Amino acid sequence: MRKQTKLVAVLSTAALLALGASMSSFAATGWQEENGTWTYYDKSGDKETEKWEKSGDNWFYLNEDGEMATDVIVEFNDNFYYVDENGSMAANKWVSIENENYDSDGEDEPTNHWYYFGANGKAYKKATNSSSANFKTINGKKYVFDDDGKMLYGWINDQGERETTDEDKWKEGTYYCGDENDGAQAMGWVSIDIVDQAWEDAEVKTSSKNVFDDENQTRWFYFKTNGKKMKEENGKKINGKKYSFDMDGRMNAEWVNWSVTPSTANEASPSEGYIKDFRYYGSPEDGARISKGWFQVVPDSYLSEEDYNDDETNWYYSDKDGKLTVSEIKTINGKKYAFNERGVMKDGLQVISFIENSSTKIDNIYGDGGIDSVANTEFKDGDQFKDNMNNVYGAKYGMYYFGNGDDGAMKTGKQNVSIDGDTYAFLFNKSGSGKGQGKFGVDSDKYYLGGMLLKADKDDKYAVVKATKGTDGKYSEIKLLSTEQFLDDIDVDSNVGTRKNVDEFYNVEDKVKAKERDDKVEYRLVNTAGTVQKSKTKAKDGDDRCYAVNPSKQITAVFVENK
């Protein structure tokens, strides 16, 4: 608002001459110039005091000494007026008056006070019988004034009083009217500098702790059409976007949870409802809620203390209401993604169990507090994978693969997967209720354990797969055995047969058949491509041992030839 600057309080000679010219028609009565100022005599010849008199189109005020007042606030009949340097009463205009109480050393007082004088010359002021803020519209903007007609500014409370007492005035204030040279009631978005003395208080219900790391903050506020600040709103739509405001009116930023205070949440194992009640409202400069879409951010400390401390970003997906996708395999744009119990999109190899009879609702994800309690299970390298995967499937978990890094989409079919820098061939189901789950069994004459193809190392040339079936006919355990492990497994501890030109000979055919018949165990010889070896009289491994395989693909003998 552009206002008039302070007026000089001295009646100039030019002004006197001009006024004299306009009043020259007065004689013994009326206006008279005396001692450099103007007075007014009534018909009885008495000098008028504390009274208004008109000349032409203008009104003038005679003070208690009968002199025409200039450049001063006039209090008359409980109203305030202003007469300019020529003594003329101001009307329909702003006037700035020097503040005699201004102290540059600390008092919260403006250098000047602004007044507005209406068409009748009266200063706008607060109604004496009003207990609420009474705004006046001037040139399309709204202003509030005190009992003495001074324009108020800054934070204004419901009673129409200016909040000045402490640094929390922004909390108590309902309206905001700019600085001392503005005063217009704020509407819409306004960025305001505040001092938050409780910025370290982690019990603030509506905003994530430590979004702001200092008590001196620049925060966004939103003022409704009635001028009142928006507050205690979770998901208020403004210009097509949704925002959150705390109990003091600040626009919330980043992570917000309105359901409970952080201190009541179980950080070690928060409930799904608590996690889903988190919403993400963008940066402190933006604040618009993320709805129905992907976003990558650092989690709130109550979502993941470790990632929060490491400043580690995660991918999240929210629905149209801003709720996080939690503990679910969710289809997004035709692709499937896995989200853990903290709402984090998982990538890479993931061991997952589902709630009974569900193929989408996740019960647990290994590494997020699940499988470790079921078995001492780690997958730091390929050997640990093969050693532990039977325990995983025995605990009703399955292995899935969700690409790498920012990909996260579930993979099916044949995939090359890196584990600790080494690449392994995997096979993941393409369809059915177990879609995406690593194959556990046989496919195209190859054995897979949690999706990993079991094959002999290049140096070994051949290895034995031991596959056990349960009473339901499904595979319950699959292992890759060396020759020695295979012989130990079928209890062969000495030469049990003879063969020409052979130094060492183990006739294992009967024992293999008995195991397969009684214990439902298969022993199959696989090569470096993972293919099951068909009928062969001599399959030589890397330790100069040879296998004999019959037409039923059963191992019948292990031996070493004469050298």
C-alpha cells in the first residue's frame, strides 16, 4: 500500500497568504490573522475555541487557544481527525504521523503510525462495543485499527489486538497484516519469518521432527478469504492441491502423521495403521501433498531411524489419499512392486512370505524383521544362498527378484542376478499364484533352488543334485552335493564292487534306488550347464572320479580308472 509521507508541522508563509486570500471577505467577525496564525470570531466578537469552522470546501479546527490547528491529530467528541499543514481537515486519505514513543533500542514500536480518515474526516478506529477484530475496507483491501485510530500491523488476534508480547505472537495471532508500512490483511499464501522457541520439541503432533533445524524459520501460512489463518488441517485442498497445517497455522512439510504423536509409536515394530497414516507433503518451499504416485525421499526418523540418520533416500508409492503402500505386492502401470512394512519399495533379491491365501498381502520380508527369527539365514554370497534357501522355503517364504536400484519391478522368467559380484542364472515363475517366485524344483531337466540354477562348477565338471519330495509330492529340499558328500549321503564308505581297469569302484545303484523308493529322494548328476546327465557309462569329474548313469538318469556307480 502506498501511503503519504509524514507532513511538516509548520504553517508556511505561502500557506498563510493563500489562506488570507481565501478569507479576505471576512471583516470584524469570522477569520482573522493574528500573530502569524489564524483565529475565528463569532458574531458576538468572541474568539472561538475547540470548534470546527468551514471555509470554502474545507473545515478547519480552532484549538483551546483559539488558534487554527495545523499538522496535528485532533480529538473531538470521541473521534480523531487530522488537519494538514494548511489546517485543512483530511478526508479519504492515509496520513503517517511520527511515533513519539519510538525507541530504536528494543521497544516493539513503529517509527510512524498510520491513520486513515474517511469522507467525514473521522479516523477509522475500533468500535467501542466490539470484542472482535473489526476490519475496514479501503481501496479494496482490509485494515484494522485500534481505539485511537492507529493502523495495526503484524499478527492480530481474534479480539482485534496486535500481538507484541513475545516471540510466539505468530501462534496467538489469527490474522496477519504485514509490516508497519503495509497493514493490509493477508489473504492466500504468505511466507513469514518466525521464531519457534519449541523447534526441538519432538512431541509436535502434526509435523515431522527436525524438518527445521533452527528456531529462526521462514514458514508458509495460508489465510482464508475471511483473513483467518488456516490451522489444524490435514489435507486441505487449495488450488487443486492438498496441504497440511499444524495447530499454529504453519504449513507442514515433508513427513506428517496426524493419528498419534511420535512418542507413542513403537519405533521397533510400528503398526501398519501408524505407517499408513504418514503423508508426504513435499519440501518446506512447496508443501503440496504427494497423491497417487511415486516419490523418492529420506524417510522420517519414525519410519526408519537408520536411513534417516544416514540421509538415505527410499522410493515410496502413495494412493489418491496420500496413504503409503505398505506390506504389499502392488501392480502399478502393469508392473508389480514390493513394499515392506515401512512402505519402502524393495529392489534386488527379496525373500517374502504372504499372509495366508494371499498372493499380494505381505506378511514379512527378509531383512525387515522376518526370516531371521525363523532360521539363521544369510545371503551374502552364492554359497550362503544355496546353504540357506531350503530353510527359507521350509518356512513358507519365497525368493523374488525386483531388478536393481531404482527399477524395483518384479522380474519373471530367466534372469541373470548378481550376488556379491558373481552372476548366477535364475528362473522365476511366469504365471499362477506363485508368479515371480523363484523356481523350486525341476524345469526343462534342470534343478532350481529358490530360482537359482544348480550346476557344477567348471573345475568340478559334474555335481550331484539331491532332491527330496514331501508327502504332497512337491519338492521339500534340494541340495547340490560334491562326490564325497553324495557318497556319505548314501552311506557308502568302502569299495562295494569291482570293475575292469578300475582302481576304486562304488556300486551305488541299489542304494540310490532304495533311497528314491523309501525316502522319496532323487539323486541326479548335473553338468556345468545345470542339465541333468542322461545315460552315460563314464562321466568324469574334475577330481578324476567317474559317474555311471542309467537310462532312468539314476547314478549307478562312482569310480576311478587305472592310470
